[in-house]
Amino acid sequence: MEESETDKVWAYTVDLLLQISFWDLCLDKPARSLRKSVGARLISDLKVSPLPEQAANLEIVERYSSSAIAISWRDATSGSYGEQKWKLTIARGRAICALSGAQIRRGDLVFRPSVRGRKPANAGWVILASTIDQASQK
């Protein structure tokens, strides 16, 4: 029996739901084990290959100073910002760099969107400062 497009969409949706790491924070160990085993079985049965993770599409537009840059940001979930100002700060906790995908630890120097008035949808994203330095040198 051939899989319909609707079946593929549902299979992909189930795959994404099973990958949500938030569940690992909420569930106790037996529930996590059950979710992983059921998820693995569902995925292998459906032969769904997950799509590669897509980060936001961003570009460094301008470097105003050592502590301020302008970023062009486009993302399906948090919108589009043509020339958004980002400021240098210290990471408050663990995160992933929006530009490189590198691990960020609490205390690392990072750039984050400047918030004045209304908080932008991408306010939770950060870029490792060393990544900006490397991109500027190229």
C-alpha cells in the first residue's frame, strides 16, 4: 500500500512531537523511556526521515561598535527584522548560537536583540560573540 501525502504529513508531525525535548524535563524516567521506545518504533515503522533542523536565516548587516551590531533576521516562527540592533551581553544560561549552532554556557559573551518597548519575537535568541568576531575577519 502506497503512503498518501496526508500520511506523510502526519508521520512527520508525529516525529517532530516525539523529538520535543521539553517532554524530557516534564516526564519521570519510566515515562521518558516509554516515549523513546514507542517513538523509535513509530518512526521505524513509518520510515519517516526527519528534515534537517533549520535555524533562522540571519546575516550580519553592520557592526556599529564592539558591543552593537545590526542583524537581518528571517524566521518562520519569529518573523522578519530587516536591520535589528543586537547588543553585547553575558549569557544568563545555556543556549545555542543562532548563527553557528555552537553551545553557549552561562557567562559567555553573547549578542542578543536590543529590547526597547515591545519585546521582539526573537528576543530569546543569542549569538556567541566569538562567532561575530570570526565572521567579521572573513
